[in-house]
Amino acid sequence: MILFASILLVLILVLVFIFQQKSFGKNPTGKRLAKIKSSPNYKDGSFQNLSVTPTLAKNGSYWKLFKEYFSKNQNTEPSASIPSVKTDLKVSSEHPSIVWFGHSSYLIQLNGLNILVDPVFSERTSPVQYAGSRNYPGTRIYSVEDLPDIDLLLLTHDHYDHLDFETVTQLSSKTKQIITPLGVGEHLEYWGIASNKISEFDWWEETSITDSVQLIVTPARHFSGRGIMSRNRTLWASYVLITPTHRLYLGGDSGYDAHFREIGSKYGPFDIALLESGQYNEMWPYIHMLPEQTVQASLDLKSKVLFPVHWGKFTLALHAWNEPVERVLKHASLKNVPVTTPMIGEKVIINDNGKYPNSRWWVLEQPESLKEEVFK
């Protein structure tokens, strides 16, 4: 009994220590919470999706997930280092461009602005850096020091693979403005980021970034929370970015639903849509899209080009690490949807001539000369 009590005490102390980490963030309070409660998307003490969205399917269970984890595909991580390109990000892009950092992090340069989305430059997507999913070899080639001054930091929601404590706090001094969905600003202020830099919005709200650049906060089908007992206290979102010459859709995380068609009808067509395509499972079909649904979402949005993200850097599901892009390309070829597949760090110029990066760089076991183009 003494041994058992000692072990239990140690476990409790370890858990107390872990949950005291500042990286867990803080739930909204005060005026911020009052504003949240006035949102039409906040009901019964939490934010709600537009459609009923259970976390697990009817045939899913955490016990099944536990068993599946220990019999998971051996190809959930790459067999070799990921190829990448180290682009000088501090040189202004002559044309509107996107540089992907893997998973859902990327830098948009257009109209003289540097817009950074969901940056995660830490080794792990976790509240602590000694546990959790590690980035793949070769994918961590950028750091905060490589970034130019950021005019706008966009955060889609507060999950660890989109809102990284270490990255965001390091970025604070070189970031002019931060836009988040409702409630996420509480984390940022708790971490010492000045409140006058932070703006929070509900779905369908619009704001002007400059006189010529507009941002619309649009719905997504997902959930939020950085702790076991704090789910859906903050909102999740996607974004529409509009300039006089271009329209971009920045998808964040979302299961498939009717909101894609509504956004496409209101704000499309888009020059490019960055849409999640990985970390899916048939046991959680409502909060992440299957790759085939990613292609359909691109069609719903009326996007000229699909840019699949949310893959290629971390293993957060049980499918093969490069399965998402293969499935996207297979279905996109059937639906005549152009897809761009840049390496991490490779500059994607947003244009009308159809020339986008499209090498099969993820086929690591083949020599470079045998890698085929995705589309011409």
C-alpha cells in the first residue's frame, strides 16, 4: 500500500507539473467571454458547428483507436529525410506567392504584405517538447529568425499543430497584427502578447487589412481546446483573403460540409484554395476531410487550383504519411482539378498561366530522374 501510494503521488505530482505549463493557455474570461456569449455560434457553454458534429463516428470508440494505434501502418513516417528548398523569405516576392513550411504553416506575400498562417516551428506539436509527434527529418529547415517582419499573423484555431506557444511568443516582437477567431486571444494575452495587436472575429465578419486587402472570417467544421476539460471554449475558422487582383481561401482544419459551397457562392471563384488533406480516419469523419472530400471542397469553392496541406511534417493519424497527397491526386485527376504540390520552402507563384510546382517529391525511394510530374 505504501508503494502504491508513493507511485500514485508521483504520478499526481507529474500531472500537476505538466498541466501548469503555460503552453496550455487560458480559457476566455471577462469582457472576452461576454462577447463570446453574444455569438450566435455559442450555445450551452460552448461553440457549435453549423451541422451536428460528433467527434467520433457511431462505430468509433477510443478503445478502437487505442487498438488501432498499436497495429498502425508502418509507413506512418517517411523512410528517409524529406527534400526541401531553403528560400530567402526576407526578399520581397515580385508576384503574389506562398511558401509552405509543412503541415498547415505557410507564408503569403502579396500586395506588399507578409501574411503568416498557423506557424509551427517547434520540434513537436505538443504542450511540452519532450513528448508528442515530432516533425519528420528534413522538414524543420525554417525558424522564426528566417522570417521577415510579419504584417499579419492569422491563426485558424487553438490546437497545438496550428497554435504553437514557442513559435508565437518568439514572433511577437516582429508581428504587427494578429487575427484569430473568437476567444483565441486569451491564450495570446496570457503568453504576454500585447492586446492592441490582437483582433478576434466571429464567422462571416469582415475586416480591412489595408485599403485594398480585405479579410473575411468564414466557418469551418471542427473543434477547439488545448486541455482535456476545455473543449470548444474558443472558435475555429477559415479565411477568405481578397485583393483587387486575387482571391485566396485559407481553410484551416475542417470536416466536409455545406459551408464550402456557401463560401464559394459568396466569395468565389478563388485563384487558389489551401485545404486540409491529411490526419483523417474513418472513426472521426466529421472533423477532418478524407482526401476525396478535399477535392470536392475545392470544387465547391470554385477554386482554380487546389493546394493540399495538413500533411508532410507530423504524424497525427494512422494512415501512411504520403497517402493524403496520393489520394488527392488520384481523385483530382478524375474531377479535372489542378493541384500544386510544392516541396517545403518552394515558392508557389499565384498566377493565371497554370504553371505550379508539381513534382512527386514524396516518392523518396525513387531517384530524382524517375519522379513524375503530377499534372502538366
